[in-house]
Amino acid sequence: MSTIWYRDEESHLPPFTEQTVEAVEKKLHVKLPKSYIELMKQKNGFYLEKNCHPSPKPTAWGNRVIELDSLIGIGLGENSIGDTDYFLQEWGLRRDVVIISMNPPSFVCLDYRNTKSNPPIVYIDVDENDDFQIAANFEQFLQGLHVRSDEDEILPATTNELSTSKSIQTYKTTIDNVIEEGTADEVDSLFLDVAEHGDDETIQYFVRKIKSYRDARVRYNMTVILYYIVTGERQKLQNDIKFVEEILTELTGDKNKNIKKLAQQAILAVQKKRK
């Protein structure tokens, strides 16, 4: 993990003790991820060599990555996570998120809004009203950090180009991580983001991954999106309607009656359009 850091010896906070961690957690009313604490034992912040993380949708800067200059270290003094109250107040952020990197008006945070421990990592851009998950936990966040390359720029929405790009591969890695480690709500939220902002190749990838997902809510919401696509109310996947129909046909055999019924209605809608 230490390889994520920019190689300098001065730009970091002093080492901390267990008592410091306890004091920070008490002040912030959270339990810090063990992996975050262990990382900061190696170097307590600050500048990153691996300064990008895949984003599930384009940022306001038109990139498929979140850019992070630094990670904030553990402490109660200046430039530590225990000293971020001002930014929470100044930018109207909720107190149940903990800022670990920032470039106002954008922030990367530990998200304690729905959990008391092992929080997901979220990206918040106040000006753009963006607030979405980029990793299911801090360990997965670390795995996603990489050195920026030209391939992290927004690419044309051409299926062949997108499917072979490294940026889309890292994007798919984020999807895999959320499906494997995240909650059903997190999977559902990410899918809605991808369905709205992703390219056709990535949407197809996500659909294949969750068509048999264990939680019926996720499968149902996916079916709703596919229904809107075949009825022409959404423009995504219009060049891949056959794929959508094949998935809907599979869903007509779903064990959940609401999903089964909606998939059947979608298939009927397609048949009527062709008459």
C-alpha cells in the first residue's frame, strides 16, 4: 500500500498513537476503517503518486476518474481528518461523512450515513450536486488508485473503442467490487448511475452481472430500465435492442412475480411495435 505515496519525506503528519485514533474517533463519532489506520501508520498522509480512482460516471471535468492530490492523515491538528469541521460547515456537508481528500468544491469521503463501521467511499461535488459511491470500502478504494494516463480521459461512445479501453476496464472493476462487497442499495444506486451516464458496453456488462442478483429490488429496477428502453422512453442500447429482448425473455422466468410480469409486458410492447 505504501507505493501509492509520492516519494517525499516531509509532507506528512507526525506519527500517531492508539490514543490519538481513539480521540479522533470520539470527536468524529465514527469507527475508522482498520485498513485506513494501517495505511497511515506507514505514512500519515499526504501527497499521492497514484492520484486517480475510477468513477462510475463522468465528473464535471469530463473525466472517468476522480483525481486526488492527497489523502488526509490521522490527527486532531491542522491538515488532519480531525480538523475538517470548517470544510463541512463551509460547504454544507453532513457531519456523518469524513473527508479524506479534497479539492473544494469536490471531496472524497468515508460515508457513515448508513453504517457505523467499514464505510463505503463517496465522491461529493457540491457545485454539481454530485454525491455517489466510488468504492464499497477503503480496501477497494486503495485497489482502484492508479497513476493517471491519457486513457482516463472521456472517450467517444463507440462500443468497440470503449470495450477495449483500460479506463472502461477499471470502470468495470468498480462494478464488480460493488456487486461483490456492496449492499443491494449500493448496487442499485450504481446501476442507476451507469444506466443514465454510462456507455452501452458498460450497461450491458452491468445487466449481465445483476440479471440474477440475489435481491429482487435490484433485478426489478433493472427490469424497469429495460422496459423503458424497449418502449422507446430511454435512448440507451438502441443499437442493441436484441440484447435487451434476450435479457427480458430470461426475466419472464424470474421467481419474483412482479419482475416476471413486467418483463412479460415489455416483451408484449416490443411485439406490438413490430406489428
